[in-house]
Amino acid sequence: MKRNLLILSGLFILVSAFSAAAHPLGNFSINQYSRLEVEKSRIKIRQILDLAEIPTFQLQNEIDTDKNGTFSEAELNAYAEKITPEHLANLSLTVNDQPAEILTESKNIALQTGAGNLPTLRIEWNLTSDLTKVSATNQVRFENKNYIERIGWNEIVLNRVGSLNIFDANVFGSGITDELKAYPQENLDAPLAERTALFSFSTGGVPENARLLQNRDGHAAAAVQKDKFAELINGEITFSVMLFGLLLALGFGAMHAMSPGHGKTVVGAYLVGSRGTVKHAVFLGLTVTVTHTLGVFALGLVTLFASNYILPEKLMPFLSFVSGLLVLYIGLTMFKSRLFAAFGWEKAGHHHHHGEHSHDGHTHDHGEPHSPDDEFTHTHDGHTHSHLPPEEISWKSLLALGISGGLLPCPSALVLMLSAISLNRVGYGLVLTIAFSFGLAATLTSVGLIFLYVGKAFAGARLAENRIFKALPVFSAFVIACVGAIICYNSVA
């Protein structure tokens, strides 16, 4: 019986992990769609607002007026009625440089299930503006200033009705997302930013050299992305389910670490040419775990209590920039010390003797215990030198490296924490977040250990005399500095 329950619980988690989709544009995004249909006597505007999980969560107190933890139909309609005037005030339409009034014909508001069972909010408006003073040829300007400070997809589509001609438009006559229902995979990293439509229309002929309205080239719709990690918080929590969830969280953290970024290059490059040990790699992993977990909670607190003052998505580039600065500092510091060591410019007295001295061409050992490093120490012509890497591991640099690796919280972990809060499962959410962070850190630690053991395997005396081998630590430090500079640049961009 217990075995059957365990199997059913595992299947339940796996099914629930695939049951809901995370927003393709990210959990922070606020996305908008506008479609303008030009008729002889009016312009119809189809306006859609699509809020991902975290912006919707931030509106919980504003929508849930009875504070029962759910959004009723009446509460949703009241919220739509409340924000409509403000939303329309940020839409502007001018025809022949004269402002045109935009009126509401109908509206609809609905919730959809997103990642971690958190809702996403979608509001649709059908708007209209009468054209009273038009001529044979008319210039139109439409602008959407809503949520201009927020990240997300902004798309404008232009259609004509009947025999009207539209030309010289800076937008297109066909959409990409099917009214924000399906996003093209190839554009997710650079979402559309169409907020202003400029075009002309005429009821008769088209001026010479005018460019008629064009459709977009065909785009493949984006596959729906599943946020399996955020789904672990759903369903009934039993011991077996919790244990299975912890294992999955560890796995998701490990897989997340294998995605682009997350410091794998930096960790490997740092340990190339450093006298690292297992305890250094473990310390690095623990630092990443603690930093990442604290980062998720800090950003969660900002989302809950300070979103009116600090937008969470605005913090992400800032955290990325700080992480890049740490990596850049580590890289430049290491590059200097390793370059000096490669050219023999180390400060006097900065040597390791290991109890060996040479007198009159003879080497004497003063009886001190041999260390594992002695096999790389040799005496030639009365001079003792080492083929060991030139640099000791700096705990300060190692701490900075670990902080840089865990400073940027994973949005999936943040969604899971917010979902745990909404379901009153904060403790379980904390445990899953820590497990996720451990999975992330274990992967980075494993990468470090691989570099350490591979480095020792190739650190024989004959290979150590090779110029390329000697230059590798210097080059790896240069790589770290470059990675840090790239992170800073991308966060600013």
C-alpha cells in the first residue's frame, strides 16, 4: 500500500510539473498588443494587456479587496473598471495633428494559470475613435505609454477596411503573437518594442513613391515553456512527495547551472593555475548556495513589500552588473599576480622552501615532512625551484567568486517562493529553494574539482617546463577579466 502511495505521489508531482506554463517572456514581463483598424469614419483599436506571474502577484492586495486569497469575478471586473481610465489616458491618437478621443466599447478580464500555480492576468479592450475631420490624405499617430518602464513585449498591428489605402507606415499589417497567445522563439531574447505607430491613409489614390503597408515575414510560433521547478510547490504535501520534490529541486538546480552563464567558465578559469584543494571547491559551492538563497529571499521581499518603490526586474540588471564587477576585479587581480609570477617578478622572500637548501652543489633536507608539492620541486646547479602553479588560492577572491556566482537569483526560484507564500507553504518553499541552490552549487563545485584534478594530472615536471603550460594561468586570468567585462556590458545594455 505504501509503495503504491509513493508511486502515485511521484506521478502526481510529475504530472503537476507539466501542467502549467511559465510565461515565455519571463515571470517579470508586462506585455501589450495594439491592433488598429482604419475605416472611413473611425479607427477601431484592439488593446490587450498581458501580465506575467510576478506583476500579477504584486496586484494581489489591490484586486483581492476582501483579503480571502482569491480573485473573484466581481473583484476582477472592479479592477478592470478602475484601471481603464488610467490606461486610456496613456494612449494617444492624433489625426492630422489633431487629438482624437478614444472611447471604450467593451472590456474583458481573465486569469490564467502560470508557473507555480500563480495566476497571470489578461485584460482586453475594444476601443474606438470617430474620425470627424478627414481629408483625401491623412496622417495618423498612435502611441502607447502604459508601463513604459517595465520589460515585456509591445506589438502594434495595422489593418485597413474596405477600399482605404494605408502607406508610409512604420508598423506592419500582420501580427506575430496571435494577440499575445503565442510568442516566436527566435524573438524572445529581443522582444518587440513597438509603442508608436505612424502612418498615412487615403480614400483615393496613393501619392507617388509612397510605400504601401507591408505584412511581416512569417515567424514560427514559440513552443510553450514549462517551468517544472516552480510547479513543485503544488499539490498535497506528504513525506514521500516532499522527499521526491527535494530530489527534483536538486536536479533542477544542477540543470539550471548547466545553462549558459552561472560562472562555470569563471570557476574553471580561476582554478587553472591556482593551488586549489577540495576544501576550496566546497567552500566555493557553499558560498554560491548561501548567496543564491539569500538573493531569492531578498528579491521576494522586494516584490512583496517594496514593488511600489523598486521594480524587481530593474534590480536584476543591477545585480548582474555587481556580479560582473566582482568577476572583473578578480580577473584583473589574478592577471597581474600571475603575469608577474610568469616573468619572475615576484617579491623577494615569496618562495616555498619545504625545508630544502643547497650548499656547494649539494642538496640537504632538514628532516621536515614532505608535502605533496615536493614532487614538483627540483634542484639544478645549486638552485631550488618549483613547477607548481604560481598562485595560492585567496579566500577573499574565492568568497567574491562564490558571491558573484550566486548573486543573481533564478526567476524560477523566485516564482516558487511567491507561490509558496500565496499557498501558505513558506517552509516547504524555503527547503526547495535551498535544495535548488545546492544543486546549482554542486554543479559549479564539480566543475571546479574537475579542473583541479585535470590540472594536477598534467602538472608533471616535463609538461610544466612547456611555455604554453606556463602561460595558461595568465591566459585564464585574462579570460576571467573579459567575462566580467562582458557581464557588466550586457547588464548596462
